[in-house]
Amino acid sequence: MQEIYRVKTSPVALSDNMIIGEKYRITVLTEALVRLEYSEDGVFEDRATQTVLFRDFPKTGYHVVRNADGIEVHTSMLHLIYNEKEFSSHGLSIQIKGNLSAYHSIWHYGEKVHDLQGTARTLDDVNGEVELGHGVVSRFGYSILDDSKSQILLDDGWIEPRKKGVSDLYFFGYGHDYKQALNDFYRLCGKTPMLPRYALGNWWSRYYKYSEESYMELMDKFDEKNIPFTVAVIDMDWHQVDVDPKYGSGWTGYTWNKKLFPDPKRFLGKLHDRGMHTTLNVHPADGVQGCEEMYVDMAKEMGVDYENEDPVVCDPASQKFMEAYFKYLHHPREAEGVDFWWIDWQQGSNCKVEGLDPLWIFNHFHYLDNKRDGRRPMTFSRYAGPGSHRYPIGFSGDTHITWESLDFQPYFTTTATNIGYGWWSHDIGGHMLGYKDDELTARWTQYGIFSPIMRLHSSCSEFNGKEPWRFKKETEEAMEAALRQRHCMIPYLYTMNYRSYAENMPLIEPMYYEYPENAEAYEVKNQYFFGSQLMAAPVTTPRIKGLNVAKTKVWFPEGIWYDIYTGMRYDGGRMLEVYRDLSSIPVFAKAGGILVCADADELDARSVIKNPDVLCVRVFPEADGEFELYEDDNESCGYVDGRCVTTAMKYSADKDMFVISPADGDTSLIPDNRTYKLVFERRTEAAADKVKVSVDGKEVLAKNKYDKENRRLIVTVNASSASKISVTISKDTVALDNQIEKRCFDFLNQAEIGFVLKDEIYGLITSGKKTTVILSELKAKELDTELYGVLTEILTA
């Protein structure tokens, strides 16, 4: 095959790490990661597989003890006992050293592994939960990656079936060091590549019969409303669907519908001029029919009788078919302006080669093919098993529009990290069936901000669209705010995009990765870290009638946490029920957090393809913090060779000083000069008089503005990207109080409850009594449980 389809691998392990018997081979890759092979013919596999690419781990420490019963292998982490016979539950076991569990620290071959789960192939037609596959981390300390049936990757880029009847397992025994387990999973199976920058903005997607004219009219209306989109997802009606029945259903197609899109190149060019990139939907399963404009060329290439219009059968197990598939079906469309493909494979995991999953074949080769001409590749398809993280982005399928579906998605997305799958794209708002619920749509869109990919989607029903103006005013406003915020967060998201590649940590990080010994970290299934600076707990249930707020259980680890929307300050080290109206969901920055975003005044999709001239930096007080902004050319693979620029930012709580260091690296990638809007959160008015700004050691006058309503100081600095900027305030200007009386009044004012009760509650809150006394007197009033809960949150945060 062409060079572009050949994957870089290093699959041969060091012989020093191997223990070889007549029919077995044990490879100690690390002191916690062991490969276990058994083959009756004593022949073992040293080639790469579709899952495992790299076994060339450094020499590791272990020792072997041989006795009459077999062998024992010891590392600092593991104790393996094996009778040197065919693998069995009584003949092969591995114990995790340490004090993880009194009852579950030993794995016996063949036993079911109880791990923290991974992900699933799809959420198609799911209303609520779905069974998840395995991950590589477990509270018991171990998990298994079974590679026994993976296809073999050949040096020429093609694949061949695995020999039958072999066992090829990878034992991950990292205890509760989940980060290291994931890191070594990536070391074994390959890194997650970076996404192009535009993928992190808003995607517009709908299964709907658009035309060039109607689509551009829609984009114009979004522009008028200052709602930016960076990706246009054109569902299957881009191609001919109303075909003669002799050609099938029209579900598969590769020829533009010229009635809707008379000039495809012009249409795609218009989208590019707006800063948008385009993906087209394709269902490959039905092959190529005689009605397609490229049919004759494809048929000749495949030796099909084109004069009788015999169909070209979709055969992903054929190298010849796959090469022709790209040459005739996809490359011409890409020449017209298509940027990447939505592979909508729904026909299962079987083909004419046993064990070969067509979905994996399409994902693998589409991603590699998209790398042509040096561009940063991307594809969009369902999950095809471990190793699929190498082919972002994942399409999670056609979900039902229900609260149950929304409630499952944060957990589903978080556990995917346990198998290294960090870039799920969900149908934000749901796809089909279900019901219209304005509040549900608002909450789903808010979750989309803090989901890997923000892609609105819906079915072809005339009543089922995600345009914000279809909904009631409060929902419309919430959706528009969410879409604008997502676009502004691209600088932060892009840095996390690089972190995913360089540091092997996906954007969505389970709470238990940072706090593996805290039971609470496992209880808050819908709570997670969103990159290095934020902690999110999306709202996935309806508001409480009368109170007009929704409840979410949040675990606050030790420290001080700030809600980035409401400004509320929370003491950590506890579980708390928090309540939010429709304007926000619970998202928190830890004290010392630094959140770098684009400026809200630059809401244009065209701005996403370049690094911004204006950066908005939010700084949260009371602890030291640091952040390093990462930037590159946003679209090539130069990042692999280190072509990038970073800008380090640090906050010292004791000095109340924030410092932006000179940009480091290839500074040609960013503007020579930048405007920094530095937002110092939770400040008193006195801060405006105490701020001092210096650029390269010289004090300068900087524009500053105090936002009284949100209690923040905004300092605007214009400087060279090569300059050092220092801003000093005074830590006695940090506003520590939560304005309890004001917050209680605002809540009670909107609550639909009795006026006398409101007066009684507010009178008690403003009485000057101790918080414990107020709480006890509120309790004595036998208030509604949720009403008491809202007041408790405000009083005790």
C-alpha cells in the first residue's frame, strides 16, 4: 500500500524482558504491566496488532524463582505464579502487592475482572444506560487487555488475521496509580493525536434536506445572532437518495444531489470563507451502485461488469477495494473542499474475514488517508475497540431525546478515559424519538460546553431542530450563551488538546484519578475534571417545581473552590448538594486556577483558525497557580516535531502577583503583540486603587475597570508577546464573603412559594444570628426538603 497507510510501530520487546517456555512467553514490560502468551506450537507474535503497536519498553526489574510447581515472577508491584501449562484459573495467577484489598488482590486466569469500565461501541437507539466495555484501571488494582483476536498489522500497511487458538493478554496491575496505568496503555497502543483547532468549536449537524441556499441562510442567521460555528456536518441528503429501486435504498451514496447543491465546490468554498470546515456523512455498507457518477471507474478498477451495472460490493477486507474506495469515492470530494468524513457504519462487526471488524478498517484507513498533503488528520466514526483513540473523533450514535439519555452521557464520557478514548462527540440535545423539553435542551447544551466536542444534532422531523430560536426565551438565551462560551474556550481547550497528546491525559479526567483513595471520588459518577483548571458536575435532572432550580450532588476535594458562573466560594473536603437555575451548571475552578479564553468580542468562526490577538485570563485567588498556554499552526502535524510556542502564567497568592512570561518557542506562530484582559476574580472595590502593572520590569499605566456586580477587577494590558508582564494587587482586596443575604434574597424573590414564608425565612437570615442557629431554626420550621437544601448551600458554602 501507499506509504501514507503505513503506521509507525516498534512491536518487538526486549529479550531481557522475556521469560520463555516451550509453549508460553511472559514479557515483563514494566513492573506493573505483563504480557502473557500461550501457543500450542510455541510460536509467538512479535508483529504489531490493530491494538498494540509498541512493545519496546526499557529493561525492567524482575526476578524469577523456579520450583517443582513451575515459576514465580516477582516485581516491585506484582507476584506471578504459573505452573507452565496451558493457561488456567488454577495454574496462572497474579497478586497485586500492597494493601489494596483484603479479598480482591489476586487475579486468576479466566476470572471476570471488575474494573472501572471503559466505553461502548455506540449509544445508538439508547434511552439511558448501556453496558460498557473494560478499561485498564480498577479499584481492585488490576485489569486485563485481551489482544488474542486482534488483526496483525503488516509492514506494507495492510492487515492479516491472527492465528487462532492463542492467548495474548496484557495484565495491568498498577494498583490505584490510574494515571500511570493509562500512560503505559498509551505507551503500548500509541498516543492520542492532536485535533485540528477548528474541531474544538461548535458543530452544526442535522439530518435534514438542506440546499445550498437554505444552509447559507441558516448560517447567516447564526451570524446575525453572534453564534459562531466552526464545523458544518452535512448529513446524508448531500448525495442522491431518491434513486431507482433497482439501485437499492439510496442509503449509501457518493454523488452530489445537484438539485440541492448545484455547485458543490462553490458551496464548500462559501463555508471555508466563513472559517468553517465540512464533513459529509457516508454509509459505506451498500457499496457503489450503477447510478453513481464514478461507478464505471470504480467498477473497472474492481473488475465488475459495468455494462450490466452489477454493483461494486463493499468489501473492506479487500486491499484493492479500500484503495479504490478512497481514489474514486473520497478524493474527488475532498478536491472540491470536503475536509473529513463522517463514517456512519451501522452494520455490525462482521465481514468475510473472521475477526475483522469493518468499522475498525474504515476508521483506521480513513484517518490515515486524511493525512495526505501534510494536514492534521481527523475522522468521525463510532468506537471500534481498544486502540480506537488513535482515530479521533468518536461519534456516539443516535440517542433518544430524554433526561435518561442526558443523565448517562457524562458518566459514559468519563469512563471512556479508562480505555484512553478521550474525544467522544455526542448528539448534543439528543437525536430522535423522545419529546420536546426546553429545559432538557438547555441543560444538554450546557453540558456540551464541558463535553469533548460540542455538536448539536437532531433528526429530520420538522419539529426537531436545535436552532435556539425554536425554544422559549430562557432556553434560547441559555443555549446561545453556551455556544458563545464554548467558542471562547478554544485557547484553553486547545492547550488541553496538546496535553492529551503530550502528557497522555484526556480532556475529561475522572475524579478518582486525582483522588484514588477517597471513596467520594467514585460516588459522583457525573462529576469530572475538565482539563487541568476546571471541575464540572453537569445538571442532568429537571428543575424543582416552585423553586426553579435543579439539584446536583458535588464532592469538593480539600481546598477552596469557586463556581465560575455564580462566583460562589466553597470550602472543600465534603459532599454538598448544590442548586442552579437555568442560567448555569456547577463548574468550579480551584483557588489559584487560571483560565485562558478568547475574548467574547471576537466571536467569529474565522478567528478559530488563527491564534488570537486578544486573550481573556481569569485568575482565582487564595492559592498559588500556574498554566502554560500552548499554541501552534493549528492544522499541520508540526506539533509532533515540536513546532509550537508556549506562554507560561503564574499566580502567587502570598504576593498577590500574576506573571505572564515571554512566549517561548516559534513565536512566528502567534501575534507579535497581544492584548491581555486579566480578570481578577472575587475582589473588593479597593483592588482598583492598589493594582500595579509592569512590562519588562517597567511600571506602566494600564486600563482597569471594577465590575461591581460580579466583584472582579479587569486589567487590560497591551504588550509584545516577547515581554514579561507582572500585575500586583494586594491580597487584602480578596472578597472572602459569599454575600449570603443577597443570594438568599435573589433566590427567595424568584421562588414560587408563599410570601409569609419568604418573609419569615429572610428575616431569620438577616437576623445576625450564627449560621448554626439559623440552620437549626430553619430546620425547626419543617421546610420542604429542597427549599432547606438551597438555603443550606448558600449558608454553608
